Amino acid sequence: MTWSPRRVGGRTELDIVPDQLVWALYARESLDADGEEEQVDNQLDDLRTFVGEMGGRIGKEYAENDTSAFKKVRVPLEDGTVAFRVVRPVWDEVLRELRKGTYNALALPNIDRGMRDPRDLEDLIDLVEHFGVLVVGMTGYLDLTTDAGIAMARNEVNQRNLESRNLSRRITAGKRRAALKGRAMGGRLRPFGWQDNKIDINPREADLIREATARIIAGVKARTIVREWTEQGVPTVAGGQWSTRTIEQIFTSPRLCGIQTYRGEVLKDKDGQPVRGVWQPIITEEQHNALIQVLKTYKRDYGRDGRGHPTKYLLSPFVRCGKCNNRMRGGMRPGTNGVKTAIYACRDKTEGGCGGCARIAEKVDEYITALVIADHQRVQLREIGELPEWDGEDDLIAVREQLHEITAAYKERRIKGSRYFTLLEELESEERRLEADQRRHQTARVRRTEGVVNLAEKWTDPTFTLDQRQTAIAQSLQAVVIHPTRPGQRQFDPNLIEPIWKEDRGPRQ
């Protein structure tokens, strides 16, 4: 049971009866510590001897390996916001049991060494002052029952926190310098597509990436790659399940084309060019830029319906009601002989539609498919050479040269900081604009190069996915307007199906 201790003259008076002490022993080692498991075991051995000399019995021993007392992570709060906290699950359990009164004494190797976050120390102080818990360190001189001891503990923990910050800064600076030299960086796990040394390519995984790259650029969605790799038994690096997020992370990583990043930032050399890694690239930079452009559109793409759900019917992303102009949706309804038939129908009034227009999907799909295939055949007569080279190369080089010049001038104190940073912001903004325009142009070239050569043949190929069909349609059409039929009309009338062509596809014959 917990009790409220007395505070007298700057001291907390604890009711200590040695034989009645029930100890919680806590030992911890930091992330990446050499032989951390053995070190924790040694700490617990020493703590057993230490508390044995003080009396009482050991309630439970707590060991926390590979856990930082300094590094903070993002955690959700009850009010819906987020905060950054040091997360130590075992330590939190110890405090919880001490507050509940399961134990009335806590032994640590050292009070100030056991923590780097001042919040943790304040929790420990509260245990002593408000719950009457005896807290002792096996080494050190801190006494949390006195005001002077508490002040010293706060100073010690703040000092430890500063030491950890200095160490973190040195490690970060060292890793960034290594990254700028193009050295392979990363965590414990190897990147998918490379061997354990993170430099040499894994041939099987690299082939999977190259094949998927061409298909994603052609319109296959990440969810399709997830399903196919799962069915093929392709293992993830961590041994878990494939997910859309994992696929998107792999294919948006600049590492694929050999570009070095650090903490999400593409590193650049003194000439403003991306730093190249020492590892072997799997795809070209043009292909990677095309992947970025394609994957960026996933949350608003034509492969999803109005509610953001993946579509099941060919024209679901495109069909609109010719009566109220709202989105229609694909669905099933009973047909002749009890066989269900796919239809496109306007949503009812409770969902923003009029509910007054519906059409059997099969005939509409056939009609629009024929129009789109004809349009693609017309466009595919153009050669890749018709797409001119990007005309902004000289402007981009000039901007990068200006950035280099003003930076040199600022370092040599030939221009003031106020002028330098104003120019820097303007030039960097222009550089980003030009780079984005360059990526768009490269994406257009890659799409043209890796596009479907013969859409009519591919359309009936079982491997030609719904994603790719919808991508092909989206290259030609903005929408398909379905106008209501006349009363009693039963025959399919193509005049009531209005394709809205994209302006850049040119006039139709």
C-alpha cells in the first residue's frame, strides 16, 4: 500500500523498516551498446548483492536492453494532438508498479546515469515525495529525500542530457559527412534490391524492381504490386507482409537511381548536383523521376472512386451523370434470368446525385474502349523524337552557377547576410521550379518510351490490369458523360454517351 510521507525542514521522512522492503531492481543499457545483454546481467548481479545487504526481499527484476534514455519519438496524446517523449516501456512499468504499491523500494545502478530526460527524474522525485518510495543508487551520492539532493540530481541529469545532445550532434555531423561522400548509409536492415553490404545488387530483387518500375509508370498501382509479390512469395527484408506503403517507400527512394539522401534530404555537391552513392543503381534517374510523378498522384488519381476507394469497374473513375453532372458509380443489379448485371448509376439525392440515370456497363465499356484504342493508335504514330528536348537546361545551369557565386561571395564577406539570404531564397525557389519542370518533361519521355505499343492487343491480355486500362483511358479522356435515355428506349445509343477528350490529345477524325 502507498502512503503519504511527511515533509519536514526540506526533507522527506520515509518510514523505512528494512525487513519490510520489497525491492524493484532496474538495469538498462543504451542503444547499440556493445555486449548490452551481458552488461545488464552484470548490473542485476551487483544490485542483488547491494539490496541484500540493506534488507528486505526482491519483488521483481527489470532489464531494459537496447533502449535509449535520451532519444524522443512521436506519440499521440489523448486530446488528439501529438508530443515527443522518451519511450521506455520497461521503465514505465516499474514506475506504475511503484505507484500502485506493489513494491516500496527501487534500486538502480546510478540515479543520474539511469536517465537523460528531466521528465523521468521528476517522476522519480514524485515517487519519493508523494508515494514514500525508497529510491537508491548503487553508486553515486544523490539523495532524493532532501531538497539539496534533488537540486544536485537535477543538475546531474541536465548535464547528462547536454552530454547526450553533444554526442548526438557529433554522430549526426559524422553521418552527414559520410553521406556527402556517397557512402552507403542506412539502418540495421539492408535496402530491398541490394545485398547485405548495401552496395552490390541482389539480382532477383533488382529484376523485380525494374519490372515493377515499368509497370507502375504504365499505370499499375502499388496495391497490384503488393498482391502480386505476395502471391509470388517474394519476401520482404524484415520478413513482414507487403503493404502499399512499403511499395511506395521503395519506389520513391532516390537510392534506386543511385542518389544519396540523408534524413529525407537529397544531398547536393558544391556544384548543386545530386551526390551519387557508392552502391550500384537499379534504375535510371529519368525512370525514378517518372515514378515520383506517378506515385504522387495516388491520393487523387483516377484509380479511385469519389470516396477514395479502389474501383472495380472500368469507367467508375470517369462516368458522370448527363442529367445532374454528378459522379456516377459502378454496381450490380438483378438482370434477366436472375443473373446480376454491372451498371453505371447516378447516386441518389441523399448522396448528392439525382438517381435518375443508369446504363448497363458492358455496352458503355465496349464503346469507350474502342474510342480509346483508336485514339492511342493515332497518337502512337508519333515518334519519340517529336517530344522535344527540355529547353530549360541552360536556365537551370545558370541558376546553380548563381547560387555557387553568391555563396562564395557571402563566405568571403563581399555581400551582407540580409542580401545573401534574400537572393538565396529567390534562386532556390527558381531552382526548385526548374527541377520540377525537368521532372515533368522526363516523365513524359519515359511514359512515351515505356508505354503500351499495341493497346488493342494488350487490352485482352490477362496480365493487362484494370489499373493499366484506366491509365490508358485517362491519357485520352477527362470524363465520360452518360445522358438519360428516352422513355421506352431499349437499344444502346452511342449518341447518349459523350466522351470528354483531353485538350492535349488533339482533334479527332
